[in-house]
Amino acid sequence: MDPNETPKPLRLLQLPTDLQNDMVRNMDFLAVFHLSTFRAFRKSPNRRTYWTEIRLKLKKESETDYIRVVKNETLDERILLNRDAVAREHRVGDKLIVEHSVTDLAKKIKGKYEDPREHVLRHLLQVFQFKRKTLECKRVVHEQNDSFLWNIIPKFEFVYLSGGSIWLNEYRVANKY
């Protein structure tokens, strides 16, 4: 599906609920993401449990940061957090890695957040239910460059820190590794 193409959800919503759920489960990431921007889609709890894991990975160089969304072991969906990133697909062994641009996805969502990284991450965490939510940080978190993180950190169940430290709820979390 073209990232700039907007799906027509009304036809899908006219089908029986079981058929709707089956169709959504068989859609690719972009199609489900586009549907999630419509209020009628967000109201249905059955369609909210689509992916099993969300993992925010902050690498040593912030240009390589990404959000990983897992549905199954053979497909790896990544939202690249660099604002200049370009969407692409490639294979690593048997796994297909599909990379999306955070800027392109943020354009599809209505909201009050200026930072596209925060905009997309909040949307995913509010609209979808994940079995596991993980934040993995391998660098020092800078207040100015990483301001989107401060309100997002409490939404993750697992937070792994290495390569630096951050302030969280008035307690200093030090290097663990």
C-alpha cells in the first residue's frame, strides 16, 4: 500500500464483525495503521489486539533509533525515528524487514503533538493493545533532542537502560550494564 494513499474504511465497516476482524488480521502494517486513524476503527476492542509487541529502540546514534512492531517472527515492521528516513523493505535471512518513515505516518494522524516521533508513538500506545511494551535505551537521553520520551517512559512495562543515565520520577537510574 502506498504510504500517501488513504483507505476507504466505510466499506469494511459495513461487513459482519467476524469478517471485519479476519480482514484486519490479514492486512499489512500500513493498512491497519491508516484504519486506526478513523474513530470507528478505534472503538472496536476486537481490532485493537493486532500486534504482540512494541519496542522502542534508542541506539547510540539517534539517527538509527526506531520503533519495532512485532506481529510474527517472519515479519519485522520498523518505524524509523529519523525525520529524514525513507521507507524501504529488505530481507535478512528468512525475515522481511519493512521500514516506515515516522514523518509519513505522523501526517496521517490528527493530534496536538508537534514532534512526529511522539505523535506516532502515542497513537500506537493509545489505539493498540500490545502483549509486551519495551523501551531499550543504549545512549544518554538528552532533554532537548529526546523531549518526546519524558511523557512516554511510564507507558512501557519494561525499560532497559545502558550507556548513560536518565532522571525518572525524581530518582536517578544509573548504568546497569
